[in-house]
Amino acid sequence: MPTTKASSPLPPAAADPAAPGGATREPLPMGEGVAAIRDSLNTMPSSPGVYRMANRRGEALYVGKARNLKKRVTSYANPTRQVNRIARMIHETATVEIVTTHTEAEALLLEANMIKRLKPRYNIVLRDDKSHPYILLTRDHDWPQLLKHRGARARGGEYFGPFASAGAVNRTLNALQRAFPLRTCSDGVFRARTRPCLQYQIKRCTAPCVNYISAQDYDVMVRESRDFLSGKSLQVQRQLAARMQQASDSQEFETAAVLRDRIRALTQIQSHQGINVRSVDEADVIAAHQQAGQTCIQVFYFRDGRNYGNRAHYPSHHRDQDAAAVLGAFLGQFYDGRAAPRLVLLSQRIDGQTLVEQALGLRAERRVRLICPRRGDKRRLIEHARVNAREALERRLAESASQRRLMDGIARMFALDGPPRRIEVYDNSHIAGSQAVGAMIVADAEGMVKNAYRKFNIKNTDKPREDGGIVAGDDYGMMREVLTRRFSRLQKDDPDRDRGQWPDLVLIDGGAGHLSAVAQVFADLGVIDVALAAIAKGPERDAGREKFHLPGRAPFTLAPNDPVLYFLQRLRDEAHRFAIGSHRARRSKAIGRSELDSVAGVGPKRKRALLHRFGSARAVAQAGLADLETVDGINKTVARLVYDHFHGEP
């Protein structure tokens, strides 16, 4: 088992106020960082493990693995021999923590896990590693389902994939439902059905809920679907073809037509698989391409002899790291949380390739091979993936260049010192003040930063106005609450403004009143050096006639065909979309709640009994104590609790 040890105490943070203008705190003197590392060597073991370097606030700077921890960390004790990037990291180091492991392979797996979780500034970090979708054939019910699944494999069943996108899964499931019309409804809906649903009418289900198919025939379809998804597609099609011919010879033409349609559906699935190579059964094809200091890694997924699609990844790394180093770091993080296939094809060899094979095999509990093919079909797959990586990166760079030009235009428009690195846009959504939600979206030089979006449930609508409460529908009050909560938290979490969380520009969806409300919040909190602007809809809410408000300046408009205007409209519309979506989600959740939910001692069964007896929560509130006692499952004690909840103590 890994063991953890702090090899150097974390010194207290110095009373060092943030520099004016949001400048970052000066780095530690060289001697202080080196001293912390040398102190850690006094108790550093020589065993395999993972080391983590942190700054004075305890934030991870770098995570690495080593066969010999002491020998590896000793190499950092002389920063003059390091490249500039590592020297800066050494200067900021205040403590070194270690986790020892039994083997170097275990250390490699732990390193990848910690990098994904901590996202250290000086590591290569896979930023957009979303979970991949799978097809799940359940086995926890007498009538199994075919479902799309994403996330932890908590439910019993067989998982097929991964697929590159939800769209690829949806297309495959759509065709599978025509070939193998298994149920897709939830267990609750299945139990409640008394007649077939629409899926049966359009021939996407065989209605097992009302026994329109025998359990034996349904099991045959389950077995066929499992065989098809497991790569035995030709065998399944031959069996269906034989049954179709047999039905035709017996003049059961309707059965033959159904089987013909199922064969066509299976053929459609295979025809949409893109490139396929017979010699590749289960493999991931991974190719990297570098340009302008950025890297795109393209991953193609082959399972059961079929191509399940591809996805591009853009790891965050320093410009001086080559494609092989980025690819090596990518593999550990990419396969953290998912089992690697038996074969991984790479565009180039990586350092420690044998060790990575061993670590991936340890996680997958089977042998995993990493190879760089030089000829044949596998080499053509790598070249195809490399072309896709190059084209994807070129598109991204072109989009980034366009985005940078827009940021330059915003800097000129709002008289900023330079192009904004982070823009935050705020909007509110509510209906007559109910279920009010504030929303924040974020954009930077690469586009929308969706993992930085935030929503704020407005909390002060139930307080009196003199105590800071907000009158229902008060947009200015809502905006004050949202910005107060946001920037109070920023001042607490990032007082030195060196973690990239502070915006250079705050854009408000509103007019002069909204701008004034937010400006007062900034004044009350002492927020300076953050540009502030508001974008008001034009007359009759016409796009292209928006009016911009800035503190101390007269309102102005932009030319209707100005690209900067289009960009700002896009930001405003994205904030509006996110705010409305958050409001609708909160409203839908509220619709499903009842006043009975807050009654102590009343669970789902008693709530159901009360509603069945009285018809609504309002009728329950108006019922007398004697009437409540007549409900099944409601004894006198519970009836008193319900009555007192609505009427108070008598």
C-alpha cells in the first residue's frame, strides 16, 4: 500500500499584500526553494514513489514519479542545471511531500491520478478528459435493456465501448433498436405499463411489459445483440439470414420481412463505422501532432473489429516539451479510470514505454502492448490519425488567432491596458421573482471556458429589504447579490490574483442601472483594476443596435457589421442561455416538490397515501385532525404532526 509522508514542513505564508494592478507575488528567493528541497532529503527514502512539490499556500506545483525518490529529488537541489521552467518551479517550492509505493509501475499510476486531480502548474495536464459513453446491456432484470451509459460502472451488466461521442452511441443505439427491439424504458415505467407504448407501435420494442413476447424469444434477441456488440456480427447476420429464408420457405412472409429489416439495420451500423481494418480487433490508435507550441492528440477507438469514432485532446504543457513527452504524460492520465485495450498504437515511441505497458496492464488486469507500427495496415491507421490531429490543431490555431484578434478589438473598445485574458459575463433569470438564478459564463483567448461557468441561486428574496433582502423581480438587487458573492469569494480564495481566477473584464447584461449597481459592489468590496461594462439591448430588442455603458463615459454603439459586436453578442447570448437553463432546471425541480415534503415523519409512502386520500397538498392542509386519522398508514401521532404543521399548536 502507498504511504504518505511530508518531508518538509510548510512555512507560514508571509504577510505579502498583492501588488497593485493584479501583479503576481514575487517568487521565493532561490535559496529558500532549494533549502526546502534539501531539507526534505534528510528523511527521503530510496524507494519507488511519487513526490509532490507545493508552494507556500500548499498548492501543487509539480507531481513526479521515481524509481528512487531520494536520487530523483536530489536532482532538483541544484537549480542552475535546470531549464527555466523547472528553475522557476524550484524557486516557488516551499514543501516536498512523498508517497512511497511498492513498484515503479504503481508510482506511475499514482502520478497520473494525482496530476489529473491536482492539475499542477508545471505538469503536462490533460484538461478536457471527459468520461466516454458506452452501451450497457443490463442484466439486473428479467427483461434486459440496451442503454447509453456514461460515468462509473455501478450498474450490473455488460459494457461495450468506449464510443468517441454521445452522437456515435445514439446512432448505434438507434440502429440496434431496429435490429434488436429490446426495451429501453426504466424499470418503474416497465412495471406500470398496462398496454404497449409508442416504441412498440413504431417497431422499436417487442412490448415485454404486457407479455407480447415470450421470455425465450426475448432471450434470443438479448443473446444476438450481445454477440453482435462482441464482434460476432457476421455470425449473427448469417443466423438471421437463415431464419429469414426458413420463414420465406414456410410462406411466413410477415416474419421474413421483419427479419429482413433487422438485417438491413445491422448492415447500416457497419456501414457507418468509418475506416475499418480487419487485422485490428481491439485497439486505441493514438497520434500526436505539434505546431506553434501546442499539441493535439487524436484518439481512434476500435472495438470488436469496428471503428467507434475518434476524439481530439489538447493537453496543457510548456512550449519546450516535445510530442513524445506530451504523449507519454497523456497516456497515464487518459487511462486513469478506464482500462486500456490489449493493443495501443502510437505515432512515436515514448520514454519508459515498457514501464507504461506494465502499469496499464496492472490497471487493466491483462497484458497491454504499446507499439509504433512501421508498415502495413496499422501504420496506415496511425497516419490517418496523425492527419486528423494535424487538421484539428490547424483549425484550433486558426480559431485562436481569430479569438485573439477579437480580444485585441475589445481592448481598444473598452480602453484596456491589453487584451483581456479572462472575461466574465453575468445575467439573471426568473419569473416574477420566483426561482431566481444568477449566471456567470467565462471566455478567454481560446473561447468559452465551460468548466468555469457558475450559477447562483438568489438567497435573499425571503428577507426584509432593510436587512438586505431583495424584492421579487428586483434585477439590480439580484445582480448586487451575485457580484458580491462572487468577488467576496475571489478575495478570500485568490487574494494575490496569481491563480488565473480574476477577470480582466466584467460584462453585465443590462443597462446603466445594472452598471451602477455593480460599480457600487466593487466600491464596497474595494475591487480595483477590473474593467466593468454593461451591454443593453437595442430599441425593440433589435440585435445590432446594442448600447454599451462604461463608468464615466457616455453610452455608445458599434457598427452593425463590427466583428467585435458579433463576439460580444455571442457572449451575452451564451450568458442568457445559461441563466435560462439554470432557472428552468430549478423551476422543474420545484414543481416536483410538495409542502408535504417538509412535514416531519411523512415519508414517500405516507405522502402518497395522503395525496390519494385528499387529492392535493392544499386539501391535506385544509383537512381536519379526525379526517387525517382515517388515512391508511397514518396513526394518531403522525396525523397530529401533519395537522400541527399546517395549523400550528392548538
